[in-house]
Amino acid sequence: MKNDAPRSQRLTVGTLAALGVALFSLPLLAILARVPWAGVWQQLGSAEVHDALRLSLISSLSALLCAAAFGLPIAVWLASGRSPLRTAARIVVTLPIVLPPVVAGVALLLAFGKNGLIGSVLDRWFGLQVPFTTFGVILAAAYMGMPFFVLSTEAGLRSFDRRYLEVAATLGAGPWRRFLTITLPGIGPALRTGALLCWARALGEFCATQTFAGNLAGTTRTMPLLCNLALEFDPNLAISLSLILTSVSIGVLFLLRHGWQGQR
């Protein structure tokens, strides 16, 4: 389509856009410029980094499993109708997206801590403590990551053409068969997008994890926590870890834009 905007307007918009892109590009270029390339692989091969990577993968993948187990039923229920109860539930489920992460960590601590609403019961009856454990890291990651899965899946369900289900019903397919063989494949892109966003958010979770689970080496110290700690004792390691986490984030965006959405 022909652009009929005045040249001065195009120049102004282009200049402001270039400045905006530079604002986002300069921090990334700064990381690349400061990476200690000569010793980066030696740093990333340390036992401390391996432990942090292991915990990050465990927590993020476990959060993804929680999203599949609990987030999918939530999304199905939310998409099945409209009511004040569903609206209230949607607000509660998606609140972690806009909630300051430190507040989320405090809320988890007040709920599952030793003197918390549920934590006191778990401690008194079963001798279980959730904060400052690996399970606490998983819980924080799931709490912060699952809303992305729920929102994406609900959107896919609401846009799904239910006429396919009606046709399958006339052919004798039961509710579970229709859901497993028609609905889930039909909302595949939404499921994959939600799963990827959930995993990426859980992998990068920092503040809620530190507030709720602490920063204990080998137990709760994930990659973002190690990166923050390394700023104090080994800035080069912090830069190397930042490069890895940034690369993962770029990969996620690439998959969302090209690989899993079918756009070129």
C-alpha cells in the first residue's frame, strides 16, 4: 500500500522508532561486548552452574507439568461459559502476571510458610515444610508461570469451532474422545504457545523464588538467583549467565514467531 504520509512525518516516526529500538538493543549489545569469551565455557562448566541449571530445569519443567495437570482444567472451565464466578476465578488465576514478584513471594510465604494458612497444617500434621526447599522453588515457578498457559489455552478454546465436536457427536464419539482427539489437536497452537510461555517464565523466575524459597546452593539456587549472586563475587560469571538466559529468551520468541505459530 502506498504511503501518502508527508516526508517530515515519516522522518519523525522513523527517528523515534530507531531511538526506541536502540533503547532495547543497547543492553543486549552491552552483554555481548562484555562477555569473557576466552573463559566462558570454563565458567559455565563449574559444579555451581550445573547445580543451578539442574534446579532451573527441574523447577521450570515441573511448573509445566503443573500447568498441564491444573491449568488445562481451569482453562476448559473458564472457556465453557460466562459468569461472575468465572470472572472472579480468572482474576485470581491471572493475578501473578501483574502482581509484583516480591508480593507473590510474600503471599506464598504467608500461605505455605511454617505459620501460614496451609503451611501450619502441613507442618503440624505431616511435618512438611515448603519454604526454602526445592519443592518451594517448583511452587513459586508454577505460581508465576501457569497463568500464561491458562490464558493462552482459554483463548484457543474460545476461538475453537465447536461444529467439529457436533459432527463427531453425531458419529457416536463420546465427550472424552471428542476432547482428546478433536479439541486438543484443534487448539494445538494455543497449547504450545501457553506451554512455552509458562516454561520460559518459570525458568526466569527470580524474585518470588528468592523471597519464598531463599537462595541455597544445591537446593533453591536457580540460574537467575546465581546470576544475581555472581554480580557480587564474579561479575564475569554473571555476564556469562546473562548471555545464556538471554539466548534462551530469544529462542523462545523465535519459536513463538516462526516455529510454532506457522508464521514466516
